[in-house]
Amino acid sequence: MAVLYVDQVDPQSGTTLTIGTSGDTFTLGSGVVQSNLNYPAFEAYLSANQSITDDTDTKIQYDTEVLDTDNCYDNSTNYRFTPTKAGKYFVYVQNSLFALTHSTLNIVYNNIFKNGSVYKYSSFSFSNNYGRRASPIATAIIDMNGTTDYLEVFVHIDVTSGTPRAETNTKGTYFGAYRIGT
């Protein structure tokens, strides 16, 4: 076996560089990091409690970024993720949803929207056995085109009285995504 030392390998103009053939395995040495996996990626959370309109889809305004590798998450205007690289993305969201009055929380929906429509959701229904707090989690693997596709999160809360809200007391209201492949 020979060792090849280079700083960069480029294909000839107008061609594709192929390394290996079907069935070959490539191993990265200890400490070597592959730079193009799981990017773009972001995670953001809600920094202050947000009032939610009862029985109405309300967009959650995740305004504090934990990370945003490629500047694809808007944390100040649209509160949406618009990745600039096509592929499949693992998306996750949790919202800590709260009724201000005990025993008034009826139904909650946690909705992942793609391009303005519900793509996946999770929900709790208390069916006349009303609660006060719920933290639904939703996850999905979503194909994104890398140009115009975008993701947002809306919640829908129905309470029997009062004004519901999304809470931040334990950073339990967050939204994130990262690319997992083509």
C-alpha cells in the first residue's frame, strides 16, 4: 500500500472526480472530520413567553439561535428555516404550551409547516379531562430543494378559558434541523 500526500484534488474541467468503485470502503483517520455532513444546520429557541391566540394556528417566534451554520434560519422576521443546499433534513421541534388557568387546556397541536402547509404534527387531547401544560414533540425527515423550500412551526391550542402561551422557563420551546444526505 502506498501513501499519497496532496493538498487538493480537482477533476479535469467539465468532468466528475470519482474515488473508488462500488463496494469500496473509505475510512477517515482518527480525528479527521468530514466537513460537509449535517450542514446546513440550525437550532433556535423562544427567549420569552409568547401569547397564543386561542383555537388559531399561531407561528412560534424562535428568536434566539443556538447555532446557524449557513445563515439559513431567520430569527427576527419570518422565523423560518430556508436551507441553501438540497437534500433530506432531520427536523425536530418541541413546544412547552401552557394554559394560564388550571384545568382549561383542551387540545394542543405542534405543527411543522413546509412551504405554508402542515407537513407533520403531534398533538395532545385532554378530552374533557382538561389539563394545564403540554410539551408535544414533532420530528420528521423532509426533502428540501435548497432554493425555495422553507420550514416554520405553528401551534394550535384550544382552552376553555383564558389566553394560552408558549413558555420558555426551561428552554422547552425549540426548533432545529440538519441535513442528513441527498
